[in-house]
Amino acid sequence: MMLLRRPKVEEMTGLKRSSIYEYMAAGTFPKPVRIGPRAVGWLEPEIVAWQKSCIAERFARSAQEAASRKR
């Protein structure tokens, strides 16, 4: 299991630091693991799972919108 530092998380997600911390505060983004007194890292599988959930949510919204347009 790989720990990712913030720059890599930003690169993978397209989010900047402030957005990452806003989403964490809202409970919608994985929390980091403390790896030192002043260092944290995110578990790569949790970041990948978050990305997949965003994609699934988008597809679900698209399907709902398409269904409501057909009515």
C-alpha cells in the first residue's frame, strides 16, 4: 500500500490544497495518515476509491437527468 504526499494527491485528483482540505472538513474526501510530526500522506487506494465514487456519482446524475427528460 502506497502513501501519497499532497502534491501527488493534487496531481491525481486535479484539486488544489484548499479544496482537498475543504472536502475533508465536509467529510467527502479521505483523511490523511500522520507519518511524522509535520507530515501526512494519503492512502492511494482511498484516493482511487474516491475518484471512482465521483465518476459513479456523475453517471448516476446523468442517468437521472436523462430519465427526467424522457417524461
